[in-house]
Amino acid sequence: MLFFTVSYFVFFFCTITCFYLAPVKVRVPLLLAASYFFYMSWNWKFAPLLLTLTTIDYLAAIWIEQSHHRKWALAVSLASNLGFLAVFKYYNFAASNVAALLGLPHQRFYFDIVLPLGISFHTFQSISYVVDVYRGQQKAIRKPLDYALYIAFFPQLVAGPIVRARDFFRDLYDWHAPSSEDIKRGGFLVALGLAKKVALADNFALVSDRYFGSVATQAGGAAAWGGVFAFAMQIFFDFSGYTDMAIGFARLLGFHFPVNFRQPYLAVSITDFWRRWHISLSSWLRDYLYIPLGGNRHGKLQTYRNLMITMLLGGLWHGANWNFVIWGGYHGLLLSMERLLGQARHRDRTWTFFDVPRAIVTFVLVCVGWVFFRASSVHDAALVIGRMAQIPRGQWPIEPALMMLTAAGLIVALVEERVPLLEAVERAPGWVAAGCLGMLLFVVELFAVDANIPFVYFQF
Amino acid sequence: MPAEALSREVSTSEPIRRSSAADRQALGKILLLGFSSLFVLFLLDAALFRTGFYVQYLEPFSSAGNFEAILAAGQQQQFTKPHHVLVLGDSQVSEGFSPKIADAAAAPSGWQFFNAAVGGSSMRCWYYMVRDLDPDRTRFDVIVLPLRGYADVDDEVIRADRDIDVHWVIARLGLADIPAFVLSFRAPLERLEMFRESLFKGLVYRRDLRELLRDPAQRMQHVKDCRAACADSFYGYPGRTENLKGVWMDWTTDTVHFPEGISPQIQAEMKLHVHFRDWSVRGLERAYRQAWLGRIIERYQGTRTKFVLISLPYHPFPIPFSWPAGPDSFAAQASRNSRVTVLDEHLFNDLERPEFFFDVFHMNQTGRALFSNRLARALTQQFGAGRSSQ
């Protein structure tokens, strides 16, 4: 049940109607049942795993709070979460590398393992909860259904954003029916996310899939830049579209998720990029990996080491593949270089047109990173980067209409950098909000691709 | 997000405990926003696709573009003879029937033909063609309805469920047409899809729109060129010259044998369409014919227009299997209507020969000439030189 399908909207309509009309006491079980139904609609076999991890972390948190063996409880929880993740996501990767080291066929130790949907996201969410309880920043949740809902809540279950327990339980335990402003913002985010996904990301996916599907046969710098640019746009519109919808759906149910993307392609440095891109993941990596490693508190060399470890693991989190490791390492290296050059300071001033050159350089560097992210092998990635270094010749592979839509998106992003458009939508009269939503739906209607292309981040 | 909500302390009190009146109000607002945004979408969609603005720039060789071009040619057709015949059909008729040849054959009797057949169209589409070609129900003396035999044989395609029909008739579907159009499909999911597409026409037109946006100037020029040439090209189209001479069918093994020179594509198509033994009469085709041809006939109730049912030359070889056209078949029932004439089912049987076809379904230039001549003569013989009875 993908967010942009009719079946999902029917599901959401039924869920939200039952939710608001149901007696107060049954709403948590109802949302939980809907969430498990949503999850099992992909593959019912994943549900026991989700339930097992939920039970372990629920008990571990209570154990941490009540027992003197807090470290043991934390260790059990971390080992369970990371153990499941390692087995399901990284076993075959490790097995193929061991086989290669031993000179054996790389599938020698393979198991036929299906990656459970959303495991990377709900595992990180569970870890953040248990660690917060351990640190005393979060009380252990006593009601098992409440905790189960936090992990399984359907808007964010399969691809985030990674929601912190304090944010979720703040809303759950002090729930308000959404205000008119919330409803307008939520509805707008759903329509905006839908437009980003089906009108933009999917169209760019056609171009990037065509290019990366047969890199060897598509010579020329223009094709390479076009393919990479298309992927840069695809992954942004796809993932930010998904999270916009997730945030919007949650808000319509009275839950407030944090912003996950903030015009990342306007970033003026790689440091700035990671403050704008997949914010819930980058802040998770900062709080639960980079800072525990020592952050920037132990000198420059330690800081660079911590940055590299964090980004390498961040890369590996995206997928069990050397390409992702290289992608993470590349970003770690760029972040370290920016620190070395004194370019990593937090910017508190507003974006201006004087930032254009730096934004372009940053975008190009990000695009080079995306080559590793998207290419099917390191060899292909090297081939593409080699072509990008050539003088661009040949035909630009992206349709003018799509470029125009992207340009319109860029203008909106530039305006958003100075004027918070979402707040403007919130404050607007209802008919204006409906007009904006209707226009976004019109873009969806006209530019959607006639194929169900899954969200990119579902594979992680 | 209100700022004070963020700073509230986390408590483990009972979750979700607000009054249900406020909740119902929130639900009402959500639904209102949802439905009003859909209404805005409908207005935008209607402004572009229901005003006739977009239709004039449709790709002329697309399904809807071709349908509209033939419809426009029919609407502009100036009849110079006193008696007018409309011939409906799909590509078998558009390839197999020449109004020019038929006009020549029937000229002494004062008959004039218009071929409204559209490649790929179905009986469902023909209804909308007739309706918009002849809104006052006064233009035609005779309407020819072609059938693939008079037994209502069901093959591997269930025509009632052919959802691609919407791509031919999309420009014709008004709001009032939506219920009947949607309900003519059988499966609930298909009905839902047809409802969406006939309400929000952009869902059907979007591929064409994107083609247009690739090079708008070129599309405009192409449309202009086609419009200038289309009426003449429809009327004067001579048909294809290739033929299947030498092709023969071994009916004991259902195998087609080809001589040298037949293209691999035609060979593949012919091999695909030899499974006549699987055909049977299950009632679906009968219901479908009744629904749409019956509706066309019904529409002319109380007018002077008469209908002629013909059995088309369907295949390069006469099919040696026969299915009974029982008394409850559509043709048998229609023949009880005084305004309907059912021509002899075997009238065109001798045209089912490889030398008169250029592929598995379509007659070539020679077959086209013979069929057009014979149909014109059959009609003039049937109805004579005078107007059909009032």
C-alpha cells in the first residue's frame, strides 16, 4: 500500500473516520491495528519481527528504569536491535566479502533473506527510545500498546521520519484534535508530497533509471550529467515527498512530526547540506553516534575520525553495499575538509543570492556523491564520474516540461528560504488552502507517470 | 504547531482523552478540505479539458485525436445526395470500406455514404460517435452496424470490460454520461477507475499533454496540416495494396503456412489469431451488443432512420466452425424491430480470401473495392431510390 495509491487513500479515509468517531479509549488500539494492517499489507511475515523487537525494547526500557543492571538491559536491547538489523540487512554483504577474501564464489555463504520493510527506520527509532530512557531523558512507557504504536505508527513506519519518543508521546499524552491550521498544513503537506513523488520524482526516475540501467552504452558528458541530475532530483523529490506525506498524514491525526528536509539543494556547504537533508537521520547520527564517540570535544584529529566513522556508518545504514560505504566516506571526507578549512560554522544568516556560487559548488559535490549512491557497482560509478569530467556533449535527456517544473520548484524553495510558505498556508482562509491543494492535485493529475514506482527509501 | 505544545512535560496519564465533539468537528474540517480541494481540481480539469480548448490540439493520430478528427469530418460533411448512409465500425471497416467507391456505386439511386469507422474503437465508442454526429437524429437515412457474425460469440476479449475505450471517447463524455458509461463496466475496481478517468479527464489526456509540451509549435503545425488534409484523405483513401496470396491454413492442426515475402510481424499476428476452437457463446457478447447497439437503435426510436446489420468479412480464410445464431441472439432479436434490416450473414463470405486481405483482419485495396461496391448495391437494392419509409 504505497502512499500515493488509491488503496492507501481509501485505507487512510477509513482509518481517520474511525479514529475520530471512535470512543476515546479505543483510539490507540485502533491506530495500532490500522498500523499493523498497513504493515502486513506489504508482507504479513514481517509482523512477528516487528512485534518481537517492540516487546524486547518495551521490557528493556522498564528494566532500565527499575533495575540496578541498567547497562545489561541497554546491552540486551542494543544487541537485539542491531543483531536483527545485522542478520537481515548485512549478513549477505558480510558473507560475500568473506567468501571473496577466501577466494570462494561470492554467493557461497548466502542465505535467501528478505529485508523486512522499514527495519532500518524502526530499529533506529527503538534505539533512540531505549538510549533516552537509559540517559534519563525519557520515562519508560508502561502501556505496551502505547509503545507499540510509537514503533508501528503507520505514517512513519516504513521510511521515517525517525521520530523521537518525547515528540511522539508528547502528542499522544496531550492529544488535541487538530486545529484548522493543523488541518490546512497537514492537507497541504499530503498534496505537496504527492506532487513531489508522482509528478516529479517518478518522471526523473524514468530518466535516471534509463541512464544508470545501461551506463556502459550511454557515452557522453551530457547524458552522464543528465542521468545524475535526474537522480539527484528523483531522490530528493521522492524522499522529501514521502516524508511530507508522512508528516501531513500524522498531523491530520493530531501528531506533530519534525521537519525532515529544508531546501537541501540550496545548501552552501556539505555541513549545511546535512543540516537540511534527512534531518531526522542526521540528528539521530549526531545524538546517538557522533556525540557518544566524542564529537568535536577531543581535538581536531578525533573530530575528523568521529566524522568519518559517523558518515561511514550512515552510508552503511542506507544499504549493505560498498557503494553506500564509499558514499558515506565521501561525505565524511568533505565534512572533515570543511572543518579543516573553517567552512563548517553554523550559518545564522538568511540565504542570499551571493550564496549562489557556493550553493552550485555544493550541489555539484552532492551530485558526485549520488553517483555512488545510485550506480549498481563501483565500476559503473567510476565510469559515470569519468564521463562527468568530460566536456558535456550530446543531447540533454530531460524533457523541457520537467525542467520547467523543477525550475518552479527551485523558485518555491528560494521563496521558502525567506518566507515560511507553510505558515502562510496555515494562516490562509480555507478556500485559499483548498485552492492550493486543488492546484497541487492538478499537477499530480497531469504529470503523474502511469506506473507505480516505489519510494526509493523503502529499500533501506 | 503551537509553541506551548512543544514545551509541555511528558506525562504518562491516559492517552487521547479530548471531547468527541471537537474531534468530530476536526474530522468534518478534514473532509471539507479534502472534498473542496477535489472540487478545485475538478474545476481546473474542466477548464482545460471540458471546454473544447484542449481537444483542438490533440495529436491527430492518437485514439481520441483520430476519433475526434473523424467526428469533425462527419459533422462538416456536406451531403449532396438525398439519401445518407452512416457506416460505423472499427479498423476492419475503416480499411475495408470506401465511401468513395460506395458513392459511385450508389450514385444513380441518390445514396451517399459517410464512413465513421475508427481504428481500435468498439461498439461502446460507436454510440458516442453517432450521438454527436447526429444530435438531432435527422441526418441519416440508414446506419450500418457491422458485426463479426450474427452468433454472439465470445472470444478471449470481454468487450464490456474494455477499459481502454475511454481513450477513444474521452472528449465526448459529459458529466451526464458518467453514470451510464461507468456502469457499463462490470468489475467494481474497473468502475472506480472509469469514474476517476471520466470525471478527471486529465488522467486520460496527460500522456498527450506531455507529448504536446515537448514541442508545442510542432504539434500545432501537425494538427493544422492534418486538419487541412483529413477530410479528403478519409474519403479518398484507396486502401493497402499488399495481400496474403499464397497463405493457407491447415484447419486440422490450426496451423498457418506462409509463402516467401510475408513479413514476420504479419506472420506472428496471424499465428496469434487462429484459436477459433476456444470461442463459445457465453452470453457476454450478446449482452454487450444489446447494451450498445441496442442503445444506438433505441436512440432513433420514432425517427425515419433505419438500421442495417451486416456480417463483415472477418478473416482471410472462412472459419470452418460455426456457432448457432439462436432466436435470442442480438441479430435475431433486432430483426424483429421493423426499423432494422439484417442482411444475409453469408453475403460477404466469398471475400474471406487471402488475396483480399493485407493482414489477419484487414481487407486490402481489392477487398475494399469489392466490399464497398457490394454493400452499396445491397443497400440500394434493399431501400431503393426513394427515402426509407417515415
